[in-house]
Amino acid sequence: MESPGHTTYGFMPGWIILLAIAAVALALFIARVYRLYQYMRLGPPDDAYDKSARFGDNPQRIRRFMEFVLGQKRMFREPRAGLMHAAIFWGFIIITIGTIELLGRGFFGTFDIPLVSGQAWFLLAVDLFQLAVIVAIAYAFYRRLVSRPRRLLFSGQALVILGLILGLMVTSFLAGAFRLARDPAAMTSWAPITDALGHAVRGAGVTGQAAFGPYAGFWWAHVCVLFGFLVFIPYSKHLHIVTAPFNVYFASTKPRGELAPIDFETAEELGVSRIEQLSWKDILDTYTCTECGRCDSVCPATNTGKELRPRSIILNLQHYMIEEAGPRILAERNGGSAATEEVVREQPLRPLLGDVISEQALWECTTCRACMQECPVFIEHVPKIVDMRRSLVMMESRFPPELNDMFRGLEMAGNPWQYANESRGDWAASLEVPIFEDHIPDDVEYLFWVGCYGSFDNRNKKVTAALATVLQRAGVTFGILGPREKCCGDPARRSGNEYLYQMLAQENVETLQGAGVRKIVTACAHCFNNLKNEFPQLGGRFEVVHHSELIAELVASGRLRLDQPVDKTVTYHDPCYLGRYNGVFDPPRFVLERIESLNLIEMARSRDKSFCCGAGGARGFMEEPAGQRVNEARVAQAEETGAGTLAVSCPFCMNMFQDGIQGRGVGDRLAGEDVAELAELASRPQA
């Protein structure tokens, strides 16, 4: 049957018109994409660390691509929205094959794709997926115009995009219907929807040659919408159709808790204060934002009324690069012109920090990684925020004044509060815990890395003592470094003081190596993450376990008996640096579930959807003047369960929840306890 694209219109064959439309659309698409690619390359070349994070590990990257791009796994963290998006995405994959067939026939008259064209499974798939896309688009219109979830931005551009997709599906169905009305012999039960529409058209009396005009009209309408959509994509938020597969594939394969180091011997500038200091992957991230708002919906700062909006961080960088900085920097690097120089003099670029990106928003981030966990296209928000903090701290000395005391304490005393480090092991005297002043004996199983909170904070010293007691009851041989231990440096690194972090970390690595340490146990989730994932950057490779993991292992092996009933109703809080960062969710629950008479209730936001305590990113050492306090918001979520005990497994969380419970005035009905303390209660010898 004749294809409208291969018909002669006046003196010009249809395929020439089709070729002209395609050529113009492709030229505009390629020109825009190439310009965006040029902006990506404005940044510094990747160093060895970044290359190892972005390239290699191909089997893992392919699995991730299959799971999160083709499988749309993260979209289904919100089932209804996920199903809607997946229907559109999967539909486009199938329909794109049909589009290739359609265009081929438009150019050549006859065109078949081997093993696909005319096959029953393909006809059925195209028919059903086109219908699924129409239903999904209708639901998308409903969400944006009627239900309007808070996380969605109302955008006329989004409505245009939805309209274009709907237009593609409708024109495809109608062109098919009039084609079958003209040639009923082409009808097949394998395309039930198109066949039904074809029968309806014939029933209305439109048959034979009379059907060719509408058929050609809808065919050309489909082609024009298709190429119009192609041109529109790189100018719209639907650019993620092009960039998302690459963004997911090139997302870091490094441990989640590992930040990129700075090589101070070669670095000319520290951190990011200008847009062109972002890497190509950072810029690709900004192109890929779908504006879905999932990051904002889980951000503890956003949810407690603060200025920080993770989505705005990414979109502000995108708009600044594409609309302001990118064209200017590219023109300057290409030689510029007198006109360009005049514009530069009259309209200097806005500063990135303090204008494009609010400094207050940067300091409100708890680095909890909830935004990165939810992002369906694997945008990396936290490393960008830390990089901008690095510039503020190390290049400009602009940071919250309360961090001065923390930095001074870490530098001078090895702890954030400037306590005498010689007293770090004082808690151990009554428990007869050995302090290793030299090499650790070969028969010692673990070095107990106590951390600053566990050594100096009165509430957390009780947790430290409880853990030491539990280990002793299980027959575990261990000891501590005492005054030789210093802060692991996590608050310094997350607050942007990378130089101070590396100084502390390097000293600790040398101490651990000199002592012959092989295995480390710690009760601090931040120390756990740092020792396990970041000390290897400085040559410190040790086997590191969290205390909840070790206690669970001791219970499972029978070395520790939890045979004393603990009559408490408990809800467990997943620390960000233990759960989302390192995937440790089950061991703490394993311990709690094996304590007799203990009733464990989950909060609505738990496991990898846990709500931050508010201490990460050095926030535990800063004031929180804006909005509701994050720790009080989390305590309120614990209250909703009706539990009397809020179980934790991190001293940062314990400290925040002690303040949060007091702030909400609920100390008479809710108390914070560490998993180690509950295990100590359950393992006490009978009197």
C-alpha cells in the first residue's frame, strides 16, 4: 500500500519533503546537543580518582543500566507515579521501532525490519503500548492539573511535552485506522485497537480512496509532531531522555560513603567556586534533572522549613551554565570578540557562591544522601555541595562561626571540643579494658575504635561501656588506643575542611598501621564509614565492622546469649551513614528481634527511607535557627509509633535525639537507647 511519505505532491515527491523536515530537525537537534556537550567540556579534565569512579567496572555498570534505566526500578519507589513513567518509557522503546518502520516506508515506499515488521507480537505490542502511553499521559495530566502533588513544579513546558507525546499516540492510531479503512485486507486481530478504529471509520462510510486524505493528513501530522518533539527535547526538561542513560551508566561505582580527595600537591584551587570547575559528570547531572522533586520530598532540611532545596541546587547550576556562564566562557575561550568583551565589562557573571547558589542552603545540608537515594537518574547532589563548601572554607574562610571552635579543637586537641586527648580512655579504667600503647598482640581479635562522642560525651560513654561489657561477656578479645586515637576527621571533611581532614586521617592511618591493626569495631556510624571507605585513600585498609554487625554475629554464633527479657516497646532509627551509606539495615534489627519481650515497631520512614537525625555534614556542631529542628521532627516521627524507646546505633544520633526529646518535652514517655545498651540488658547474668 502506498505510503503518504512516498506520494508525489504537485511537482515534489513526498520523500523529499520528508527528507527536508528530517534534515532540519536533526540539524537543530545535533547543533543543540553539541553546544551542551561543549559546555560539559569546559570543566577540568578528570583526574585519576574520577576516572576510576566513572570508567571501568563495566559489568556493574551494565547491571545498573539494566536495572535502573530499562527496569525503571527507582521510579517504583512511588508505585503509581512509577507505573505511569514506566508505561511511557517502555512504550517509547516499542513505538520507536515502529517509528523507524514508518520513516523507512516514507522514504523508500517499502521497508521492513527483519524479525519485526508484520510479526504478530510486534503489532500487538505497538497497539497495547500506544494505549498504555495514552492512559499514562492522561494520568500525568491529572497529577499536574488536578491532584498536584507538592513536589511537582507546575510547568507549562511539561504540559507541552505531555501534549506532544499524546499527539504522537493519537495521530499514530488515527493514521492506522484510516489506513485500514482504505485497505481492509491489512486488518489483523493482532492489532485489536487499531482494527477496531478502522472498523469504526468504515462504519462511518469513509472507505477506499476517501480514506486516503485523512490517512495522509494524520501520517504527516505524526511525522511533524515527531520531529518537532525531537527539536524540543534538548531545549526542555525532557533532555533527560537523551542524558539519563549516560548519567546512570557513568554514576560512581565507588563506595557510597567515599568523597573524592583533593591532591594538595597539584591543586591550584580548592573546591568549586566557579561553574567551570565542575567536572563533565557534574554538568551532565544538571542536564539530567527531570524536575520530579523526589529529592526535595525526602530532604530533611526542605521538610523542616529551611532554604535548601536539592532540586534547586541542580537546576540553578543548569540554568546558570546554559543561559549565562556557558556561552560567555565558551566565547572567551574561542577568542571572543569586541562585542563579547564589551558584554563582559558591562555585565559581569554573577558569582556562583552566594548568588546562584545560596551559602545558607549549602550549610543546611546534612549530607544524609536521601536526595541521591531517591533520584531516579542518579544525580550526585552531596559531592557538589561538599565541593562548594570546600571552596568557602579553604579558599575564602567563609563558614558558620561555630565551626571555628570545632576546627580549632580538631587541629589542636584531636577532638571537636578541645578536651585533653590524654583523657580519651578514662572511661575504660573501671572495666579493665586494655589500652594499647604499642603494637597490638596477635591474639587480640579487635581494636575498639571508640570515637570522640564515645570517649568524651557523658551520655555516649554509657554506650561505650555497654558495648565493652557485651564484648567481654561474649569472650571477644579487644582493646583501645586511648590517647593515640584522634578524631577520624568526618566532621572536617563533610564541612569542607579537606586539609584538616587529611591531616587527621593520615595521622590515624599511621597510628593504626604502626600498631599492626587488622580488624576494627566501632559504635559510631560516621567513624565506621570513614575508616571503612575513606581511610583506604590514604593507604589505611582494615577490616571494619559496626558494633551492631558484630553483636548480631556474636548472637548468631551463640557466643552471646540474649536470655534476659527486656520489656520495652522499641522503634529503631536507621543512621544515614550506616544505612543509606553502607547498607547496614538488618544486623541492628536482628539483635533487637532476638531480645525476649522486646516489641519492635518500625517508623513510617525507615531503612533506606529513614529521616536524618540532623547531625551529618557537621550539622551537629552548628546552630539551626531556621524552621523546625530536624532532630525534633524525627523524634515526632518516633512518637507516632507509640514506642517508649527510640533505639539508635550511632552516637551522633543519640546526641541529637537527647536534645530532640528534651526540646519536645517528651522525656517522660520516650527515651533514647543504643542497640548495645539493650543487648547489655538482655545479656546480664542472672542475679
